[in-house]
Amino acid sequence: MRKYYQAALVVIAVVSLVSLLFYRHEYNKLRYVLEVFNYFGKPNQKNVETNCTNNVPIFTKFNMNFEEPLSSWQRLDNEVYVYSAYNIREKEIQAIGFGSPNNIKDMQCAVFFENEIKPILGSFSYLSINNSFNVTNTDRSFNYKGYHFYCSYIKNKIPVGIMIFTKSNTNLNDVPILPIKSQPHSLNNSNMGMCVTPPSTKPMHPLHMIGFINFHDIIGVDNFIVYDFGISNEFNSNFKELSQSQNPYWTFTYTVIPWNFPFPGIHPTIMKDLIQADCLYRTYNKIMYVTTLSWEEYIVLRYHHSLIDLMADFKKSRLKADRYKLKTQTFCIQQADSTVAKNATFMIFKKLHFDSSIPDNQPIYIYNTHEILRKNIYTRDIGKDLVTLNRYKYCLGSLNAETYTEDSSVLRFTEDIQNSQIFRKFITENRLLLDNNNLQV
């Protein structure tokens, strides 16, 4: 009998030893995996690292440096101004300018190179930015336009600054030197970016701007580049703080670009064209897709949940294009609030009828940034069954109920917004010192 007990003990000992070795092997594998997660981050969780020893989330964001170059409108002469300069193509500098074509014909350029003091004369050329209108001055009429300025050079060195001046200008000490931002030569990211033009009415209620960022954050916009002219420092500071936070809830970037445009009363389409041109240079090869909107415009997806998913489906279906044109619907903000969303906070959920008689004179595009700066680009229209651009504005004249059509597709995002972190922080917690008496504006 004792022999059986001894045999059983031997079997138990062997099984225990094998189990211990197996457990130790699995433990080492798990520990290795956790160390990898701790160093590189969890799978499918972008830029997030988790310290496995104390369970403290660490969020690391890539700095896109959208604020470079630090731009402002510089006067070249009485009728020509320049804003920003970039180095996109080899041996060529691209700048954004505005002015009279009569004066631009007499311009030339000089380039500063790395580790050199004396500039080298370049070859100047220009190309007008599309969709510009004539601007009427109070004294006389000028045919002002937005322009791409080009300055080509032959040196095999890195350009760091550019001067643009008239051929008759002999005093270069008064000519501004624009810093040049050399952009990446290959695409770094597949994110979605949005450049935002200054508000048409100033000051704009913070609630509307919060709703704009909140909504587009929900549909996957990762980068907001705001051209600032009339936005409060408090608003910008709050969203900058969130975008720089290590908290993984805040996955977007928020960049403020100065916009001291020297011509008041300019047509909003001209301003948007200029900002869009600068936006394409500024985001070149940093993100994959970008669009330029005003604070009154919203991209409403009908089927997809994010813009990246929509673009990915176009790519899979071999419907890829250099830019995609959105169908625009105009919602007059003086219309009565819809009874469908009585308790909605944001205006877009209360104004649900668009005026089909208002023509679409301001087209909106989603650009493929790394391909768009070619001279010949291919545009594809996106059907209204997939996405629309909702524009909310005050409509002049009396409203015509016969031309009104209901579109409640935006309501599919109501619950997503109310559950979002931005809504909780700025609306529920009232962190932006909103005027509670005007929340339903």
C-alpha cells in the first residue's frame, strides 16, 4: 500500500513541477508583453502609453508645428502684401500674397540660405488664387486678388528666408524678411485637419465655437488650425490647454494662427481662398486630408461615423481624387426652432430646414494635401447621400416656406455630443464662463 502512496506522491510532484515550469513560462511571456506595451503603447491606441507598475496613463502627442512659420501680413508697397512662405518643391519657394496685378508684375525676390548672410537673387513668378472677386475701395476701384508667389533659385542649400520687393526699390533695409518653413518630403500622418476662417460676425458667441469644435471632433477631425481675428484669449487658452494635455481624452490639436488681414470689408470668399491656400502649404505632408471652413459651417455625415472612414471607402472603391467637393445646404438661423429637439443646446440641432432656393456660390472641398499642390488636379463631387456641408447664416429678406426642406440627419450625432468630453467640460461644468441666459442662442 505504501508503494502506491509513494507512486502517487511522485506523480503529484512531477505534475506540480511541470505546472510550475509552465506557469513560470507563461508569466515571463506576459511580463514581456506588458513591458512592450509599457514602452510602445497599447495596440490600436494611438500615442498612448500605460505604465503597468502604477496604472497611470501617459499620453504622448506628436508636435505637428502647424504654427510654423509664424505669419503676419507684411506690406511690400501700397498695393501688395505678403503673408507666409514655404519650401515645398525643390529649388522653389512658395508664398501667399495679395494685391494689385499691376504692381505684382514689377516684383522680384531674393533668398537667404542657411549659414549665409547675403541673399541671392531668385527668379520671381506668380499665379492667381482662384475664385477671387473684385474689391471696391472707398476712393477708387482696385482689382485685388490673392496670389501664389514663386521664387526659384539654383543653389543646393536650404533656404531660410525670402525678400520680395519691387525692381525700383533700392533700399532693401525696409523690405521684410519672411521666414521659410521647409515641409516634409513624405507624408507623416493619415489624420484629418481643419482650418477655420475668422468669424463673419465679431465677437462670436463662445457656445457656437464650442459646438463647432465639439461636433467636428466627434466626426474625427484631429487637428484644428484657427486663423484668429476676434477670438477671445480665454477661449483660445482653454482649447490650447486641452490639446496640450497628456490626458488621452483630448486627442486633437488646436493651433492659433494670427490673421491681421490689412483690407477690411473684403469679400469672405477671397479671405477663405487665401486661408485655404496657406492651409494647404501649412499642412503639406503632415496630415492626409484637410478642409477649410468658417465657424458657421458643419460637415454632416449621413452614413459614416468619421471623415477618415469616408475617405477610406473612396480609396477602396477606386474613387480617389485630389479633392472632393461637398454639396452645400443653407439653413437660415432666423427660422423657428424645431420641436424635434426642444432641449438641444447647440443651434445645429434646432434649425432643421434648409432653403433650397439659395445657390451654392461658395464651394467647400476636402483636399488630399500631399497631392493638391500640383497644377492639374482632379475634383470629385460627393453625393448628398453620403455627406453634406450645412451652412448656418442669417438670410436677408423674408423667409419663403415653399422653398424650405427638412433635413434632420444631423440629429444622429446628438447623443454622441452629449456624451463627449468637450460637452461635459464646457457645457455641463460651464468651464468657459458661458452666459447662462444666452445658452439657447
